[in-house]
Amino acid sequence: MKLSLQRVELPLKRTFTISRESMDVQHSLVVTLEHDGLIGYGEVTENAYYGHTLDAIEEALYSAEPWLSRYIDEFPEQVWPDAEVALNERFALSALDMAAHDLWARRNGERLYESWGLAWKDIPPSSYTIGIDTVDIMVAKLQEMPGWEVYKIKLGTPNDLDIVTQLRQHTDARFRVDANCAWTVSQTIENSHQMASLGVEFIEQPLPPNASDADRIEVYRNSALPIIADENCQVESDVAKCHGQFHGVNVKICKCGGLTPAKRMLFHARELGMKTMVGCMVESSIGISGAAHLAPLLDYADLDGAVLLRKEPAIGVVIDRGHIQLAPGLGSGGGWNANATTPSPTTV
């Protein structure tokens, strides 16, 4: 079993701003596992907010060499508990687990979702994200990407209500708003009632993750719109904690440690009667392709990370105005774009 790591820089079409940061280029790491001429692909991005650097991710992955051969005969879900302990780095674990699932499905002649016993039906559309900017530029961003069924609006500014009001004048599509922890309890409740009349479907993570249980419950009980957890739902144990305080959870592959725990989190949330969602970082089609195969388990999808890029070195699942179109072939369908220049891999 051969492990290769390749750093890539992913330039964005426009500066992407949320309530706590802006970026023009995303730094990402593509992880591949190769055995018997077949390759499985995974991806993870660095993230300052969660404290994960590419150097730390690579160091953890290099340490995996002694036990990588377990992925030859064991299903990735069997390896995952020991890999979690060995790596002790969830972002690194997420990319390795994604590559392992991809390789397993390819070796067994299946698409990724088929290897999990899922059927490709009842697939929700993905939203397209509009980052924070002046109102005029946010309107321009929406107009640059017409025809989407759902737009996700990043908020956390002094004029959030005006932003949504102005955008509503330019489309009849559904809106979702994401405050990225920037609102207070009173702001959330007030905004929910005003935004409900503007065609907003739900509010994602309005309060900081360290808000009190009492504050989260007050919002949960008094919001006119469903509240979806993001920063408060990082690992498997968080799903139960969110029950009764959020109406649904947004699962992100990198934060929970891979496709293995992501699937378990989604099944658990459904058992609790909560809405399910999978989100993404700004990443290439490799990472998006792995996450997209979870779509049969979702009520909501936010998988536009590669659409936000000016150029990328990868191919895979295509998000066409929100519609998730699987790539041909086995596994996730993700891989390198033969027409793009890719960096030389570092091989273990």
C-alpha cells in the first residue's frame, strides 16, 4: 500500500469572506492510497480556526506507514478506531479515511455510495454560497451564478437584514443564512422572524460554540426558523449534545475525522429526528466527490466548494446549479485533471 501526499493551492474566483476571516487562496492536501494499480483519493484543507496546518497534517500521515497495509484486507470502518488513536489528528484522519473508502470501492467494482449499501435517490440540491461583502458585490455574486435552487448567504455584519432583503429582490430561490457564530440570542430570534418572511429556510450556527445551554435552548424554542449546528457539531458525540438545542446538524468530513464517522453521525441524527446536512470547505472536486456520496442520507447539501474556485487541478462530482451529478467510474469519481498541472507527490 503506497501513500502519496500532494499540496495544492486553490485560487478562488473572488475573495471569500465569512464573519471571522477572508481568503483568496485555499491551501489543500490531496492524499492518495495506491494498491495493485488502483488509486483512492482523499483531500483535506488547512484551517487556522480549528488549528490544523498542512505541516501537522503531513507529519501525522507520514506516521501511518507501518500499518497502512491493513487497508488491503480490512474495510476502512474496521481500521478507523485504531487510525484515530495512531494519528491523533482528525483532519489528517479525514483525508486518509476518504482515500481508503475510495480505494475499497474501486477495488470492489462499486461506486462509493454502493459500497455503503445506499441507493442514489432523493438527492437534495446543493446551495451556492455568497460570502460577505458590500451589498452591491453580494448581489453581483448572486447574478454571476443564476439558476440555483438554493443560495447560502454568509452573514455576521451590522446590516444582515438589509443584505437578505436586497438579495431577495433578485431571485425567487430559497435562501439559507450562516452567521458563523456572530449573533447574540436576541439578534437570532429577531432576525429569524424577519427573515422567515424573506424566504429563508434555516439559520446555521448563529451563536458562538461556547454559548450556554440556556442560550441555545432559548433560540431553539423561540426561533421562527430551524437552527442548524455547525461549529457545535464537530465529532460523533456532539450529535446527542445538539439534540434539543438544534433542529439539525451540518456534518463536515474534515472535522469529524472522515467518511466513517460522518455516516454514523448522519444515521444518529436521523434516528433522533433531526435534519441532516453535509457541508464542505473551499476545496477541490476530490474532496467534494467523497462527501457527495453521502447525499442519500441528507435533507440539505452544501457542496459548492469547488464551484467557488477560479481553477483547480481535479475532476469528479459536478455541482450543476445545485444538482449533484456523479462522475463516471468507480469509487468517488474524484481524481486529477489530466489537463491541469499538478505538483509532484511526496510518497511514503
